[in-house]
Amino acid sequence: MYNPDTELLFPSRIITSLRGMRGQEWSELIDQVGCLDTKSTGYIAFVLMMVRLSGCVPCNADSFRAMRGCTQCAHQTIRRTRGTDMDLIDQYQQIQNEVGVYLGPEDKKES
């Protein structure tokens, strides 16, 4: 079964649809990330965070999550994520640091 909303990894087109799913801090993070260049460490870190939270790597075309589509999977992931908005923001910042270290100083873009 093919779902046109299913991609290999978390699609960045979904980011703005995650706004308003949690508290004010989460919405502010979504607004901030939505304004970033796709090559910035902040943008890449957010996509990586969602890949890890949603379990995109082991997902395959025959899985229930893939049949529902990436948008529904991401929304469910954010709804079910335990912890506060600040916990998610802290996780985002840690991943942003990881991405910065991985890219090195010459490849870093404004975050």
C-alpha cells in the first residue's frame, strides 16, 4: 500500500503543522525553526530530533505508521511525548550541539 504522505525520514514540510500541539514554548520553537534556512544547524537539529522521536529509521512501507503517513505519525509522536515543552526544547538544544560538532566550525550556518 502506498501513501503519498510517507517519506523515508521526517519531512520538514510537516514542521509548521506541529505548532499549537503543546504549550507556548513549543509553539515558539516551531516558529523559530520555521524561519531558519534548511542548511542551518537549528533546522537540521529539529529534523533529527523528530527522526529520533518518531522512530523514522526503522519505519518501512509495510508498517502501520507508514500506512498512516508521516504527518499523522509526527502529530501522534508529539501528542504522546512525555515531559514538558522545556524537556523537548532541551533535547532540541542538545541535538543542535551534536549537529554543530558533527558539521565542524567551517560548515556551521546561523542557527
